Amino acid sequence: MFRLDAGSGVPIYRQLMAQVRQELLLGRLRPGEQLPTVKEVVDALAVNPNTVAKAYRELEHEGLVRSRQGLGTFVAAAPSTTLVAARPALLASLTRWVGRARAEGLSAEQMQALLAVALDEPTVAAEDRTGGGVG
Amino acid sequence: MTAPVLDCAGLGHRYGRRGPWGLRDCTLTVPAGGVVAVVGPNGAGKTTLLHLAAGLLPATEGTMRVAGAAPTQRLEQIGFAPQDAPLWPHLRVRDVLGIGAHLNPRWDAGLADDRIASLGISPRARVSALSGGQRAQVALTLVLAKRPELLLLDEPLANLDPIARRAFLASMFEACIDSGAAVLFSSHVIAELERICDHLVVLAGGRVRLAGEIDQLRRTHRVITGPAGWPTTQPPAALDASSTDGGWQLISVRQAAGRTTALVRVGAHLLAGPGLDAAEPTLDELVLGYLDQRHPDQEPSRQDPRSQLEAPA
């Protein structure tokens, strides 16, 4: 389920957390479902088990998963409805935007770069978050 | 966290009564279950540190404790694999394991045999016929079958290709999950360290330049990119309007392509300034930044310490 981007500069535990959140938002992970065990992730990615455990611990702090002693880590909560279903207007306007960008000849990579700039727009707010340990 | 599995304070070792110091003033802690990378160029003191931890060298000054006692009193809890895994090339794998069983009272023969079998290595194969990756795995098996609480591995990844490296790490980590062992390993390769360790020690010239938990180190450092000439072109005070907590410390500066890139240690507040961009450093940036650092007590270096490091791909 997980993939790592070594060149992204994003700490690995945050990459793992972001991917679980993404799966939840897209409805591919549902409440009660089990996350891969730490050992399974270690086996697949050759990654430090403490890093995987940290990602799961932080997700638990966020209330998204719950670990059951000896059994594993399970999805505790999910958005009441998936993001796609809950935000049809936003998705529609984004789809129109992508259409326009494509018409102007932008690649997917260039669109993502523009989105990253837009996300960074209120710089102070974005920087305040970096100290919190949650990306 | 429970008591540290290894802690040393003011630790130093001198080779001979008047010889060179291999390591000086070394203070660090390895938490139970932690995975600690010791990085630095050749001659930085990595092997000296591991030998001190393994009880193979005495401390000339300071203290080294493993599970609360001198390493020589904790030999059964320590699993040490020296560099290049010297393994009696003419022996068969099962004979190597037999020697391990003979020498170690806590030897777990089932673990050793299962591990060799699951790796697809024939117990009848001669060590000399094994690949580099297989030899590394046999050496790790020798160490793991002692069921140690602390693994000390000297350059375990040095001669492994990327696939063998992945296989080695995955099997080492799985063993650590089962046993809860901590790992202290040295490496001159800094590629992929981020996925391997949770604590970092940067050594250079026999001294600890940086030591700590990686996420903590990243939070307390920034890579600043700014116009050429920074920070001499701007008074540092102007950069940190909120230096109530001690402000910041410049670690190292690189000038390239009309831009300045600096590694800076920061307090609770971030640096800000016109034309400056601050980002959390990657692990590579931390390591290289601290190896660039010039120390007042350091003789002018004739050789760039970075030149001996294998940069990340």
C-alpha cells in the first residue's frame, strides 16, 4: 500500500501518514479495516520499523486509527463521506481548471507546481505548521 | 522510554600513550530499540567508537556503559560484526554457525538455522563461494543468534549492491522487531540513511559534530537559501526579529551559482528575512552541513571531509 519518495525531502513517517490519510479520503480504506502490520511494511520497503510505528502512533493521536494490542492497527474513523462525494463543487471547478491548463499546454507536473505555489500562498501560516510535526 | 542500552560521556580513546586520539569528548545515548547511524569520513573515529562499545578497546578518558555497566561485563548482550565480515572463507556455513554455538552460551541454534534456510543459503556451502550479500547475511546471523540487546555493525552496507542492501536491512529490521534490539551502525554511505535510522551521529576528526533524534534535528535546523554573499551582507540581528530564545547559529555556508545555501541551527522561532527561503533540512543536508563546519580547535583541513563520503544518488 505504501510507496516512498526518497528525493522529496518529506520525512518518511509523514509520507506514510499522508498516504493513509489519502486512502481514507478516497474511500479506499474504511473503518474497521486493518493497516499493514509494521512487519509487512518493513518487509516491503526495507524501512526502519520505528519509523512505521511512529507514523501509526501519530495517526492514532489524530484519531484516525486505533491499535489493538497484539492484533494490529485498524481504521477507527473515516470522513463521514469520501472527499469526492462531499465536495462535488470543488472537484468540478478543479476539473474545469485542469481543462483550461491543459488547453494552454501545461503538463501534469507544471499543474502540480502551480498548485504547490497556491498552497504555499499564505507563507506565515504554512511555516507555523512545520514545527508541529504534522505535514 | 526505558533506560538507554548504551550511553557514553566524555568518552575518548588514545592509541598508545603518546599516539593520536581516535575519539575525544564523545557523549551520546542509544535508546532501547533505537537505530543509530554513525556517519563521517574515513578516520573520523567511527570504528574506534564501535570498538569501545564492543569492549575491544578501553576508554582512555570518560565512560562507556552498555545496559548500565562496562561493555566487558555485557559481552553476552552485545552483538558485534566487524567490517567486511571476516568469516573463515574455507569453512562451510554450518561449521561457521557451529563455532558461533560453541563460543556463545546464549546461542539460539533454531534462529540461526531458520534464518539461513529462509535466506536460501545452503548450510553446506563454503563461505568463499557465497556472494557479498550472502556473506553479510551469514555474519548478521552469527550476531543475531546471540540474541543481543545491542547490535554493533561496522559498515554493514559498504559492499552490498542496492538489492542486497534492501534484503539485508529488511531481515535485520525484522529481527529487531522480534527481539527489541537496538542497532548502532557505522556508514560512510549517506544515501537512504533516512529510511534506515531514527538517530544520527556525525563524527569528524574524532569528535561528535552532531548527535540526536532525526526528527528533532530536522525541526531545529533550517537550510536557508538567499542571495550571494549572505549572511555577511546582512547583519544577523536583522534576520531574527524574535531571538528571545537564543536565536540561531550558523553551521556552514556554501556559495554556488550566485546563491548562498546555509545550514542554520534555530531555536523555537524560524529565521525570516527579505529574499531568504527557509526549509527543513534533509538528512543529507544535515550531515554534509556539519561536515563542512569549521571548528576553532580544528587544524586547517588539507582534505575536504566530504570527498570521502559517498553522496546520495
